[in-house]
Amino acid sequence: MPEASRKGDQAFRTIGELAADLGVPQHILRYWETRFPQLKPLQRAGNRRYYRPADVALAQRIHRLLNQDGYTIRGVQQLLASGGGAEPEETEAAPRPAPAPALAAQNSNFPTEELRAIRSLLKDALDA
């Protein structure tokens, strides 16, 4: 069991503790701070970061959205900016974006034949 998990739920976490809990390198958390303005840990002397419980919860949510739910950085940014910062369990079930094949099947105007022709042309150009 990680060292950080022995801390209380309301305890602040260092970047090393949070990184170990999430299973990501510390530089990933620093990168997320540049991409998600909602993630703002306290910074003490020497830029030592202390993540509050709300920061920990947000980092866990970002990690889940990126690594389990398949969102892109931009997708998570849009979700958080649109007020989707709350956990889905705390809000009513939000509609999830449909995967691309489902969109193609739903939309009879989807140009699948055109896309196949373009793919074939690109393949031929790469093979040449």
C-alpha cells in the first residue's frame, strides 16, 4: 500500500505522494497544472507543491478521464470548462459522446465511400 494512502483524507499531499497514488510520473502532474487551470496546488518556498483534497480529487478525475474513459486533453479541458467538474455520480447521468463508428451508422449522410476512396488514394501514394 502506498505511503500516501496512510494519510487522512483531509491531509495535503506532495507531488511525489500524488504521483505515486496515481501511478504517473511527477512531470505529468506539472504538465496537467499548465493545461487545467482548475488544478492549482499550494506552492511553498522552493515551489514545493501541496495538493489539497479537492486538488487530489480533481487530479484523480483527470487521470480517469484521460486513461480509462479515453478523453483527450482538449476533451477534458472542455468538460471541466463547461461545468463538468463534478463527478458523474454527483450529477444526473450526462450523455457520453458516441464513438466514431456509431456516429457513422447514425448519420446516413456520413461520406463513408468518399473516406474509403481517400484512404485508398493515400495508401497508393504511400506505397509508391
